Amino acid sequence: MTIQTILKMGDPRLLRVAQPVTQFDTPALHQLVQDLRDTMKAANGAGIAAPQIGADWQVVIFGSNERNPRYPDRPLVPPTVLVNPVITPLGEEEESDWEGCLSVPGLRAMVPRWRRIHYRGMDEFGQIIDREAEGFHARVVQHECDHVWGKLYPMRVRDFTQFGYTDVLFPEISAAEDD
Ligand code: NI
């Protein structure tokens, strides 16, 4: 079990376009995925991306079979490893909702995202993943894939009156669960 340090906003490694993975089912890729799992679980993340632990690869993981204490009222998203992701919006419709990020601890903002998307990529074994998603599932995928393209959610915020500290906005979510 290897819990890695999560880089915080301001670290230039979070602003890189990560490298695509070219070799699958390798010990190095499996180790990266395990480190992401351990780190996400320890931080109660809804997802995490390789750049957040300083790994310059297009690898994200998200989802869980258990409800997330940081997002207790959100639907479950299937546990997924997504490598070299490509997202295509389905339709023009956007939806705004609250987001946080393990690299931006203690803060939340309303972030507009595509409501429905098609996403594809591969898992760590090189098996194709090809799905449509909407709502919270689509939001999590867009948030995590943004990390591999060097984007953090504050760069997507349009209404800065809806950007604040989690403990002020959502006192019911304990600070211990959001840092
Ligand atoms: Ni994030």
C-alpha cells in the first residue's frame, strides 16, 4: 500500500499535458494504478488523476462501490481505470454543480460541465472502455480527464460568487473529509 503525496494547485506539474500510455499490462502501470487507488481511498476522493501524484501519464481512476463521505448525496459511479481518455460531448447542454478537488483542498465551486458525454479510452490491461454518461458520472469523468490535460476546476469557474470554503458552504461536511 503506497499512499502518495497529492500535489496542490500552484505546482507546475498539475499544468502539464500528460504523456499518453503506449504499453499496457506492465508492472509500472499496475503500480501506478495501485498507488492511485490507495491515495484516492485515503483521501476519500471521488476520483484521482496520475498528474496529481506527480506521474506524467494520461491515467485517471474514479468511482466506487461505496458512497463517498465528501459527496454523500451523489449517485454511485462504477469503479473505473481510464487510460488515454477521449471525451466527446453529446449535445450542447451544460449543467453546473459543486465540485471540489484533492489538489485544491478546502474549497468548492459551481462548475459548468457537459451534461451528457461519450468517453472512451482503455483500462490498464489495454481493454477498450467506451461509454456514455450523464450527470454526476459525466462530471467526474470531465473533472478527472481535465487533470491529464493540465486543467484544474477553478479554470472552468465562470461565476466566482459561487466559489468558497467547504466548511462555510457545506458545514455538514467535516473539514477532516475535505483536505
Ligand atoms: Ni481534481
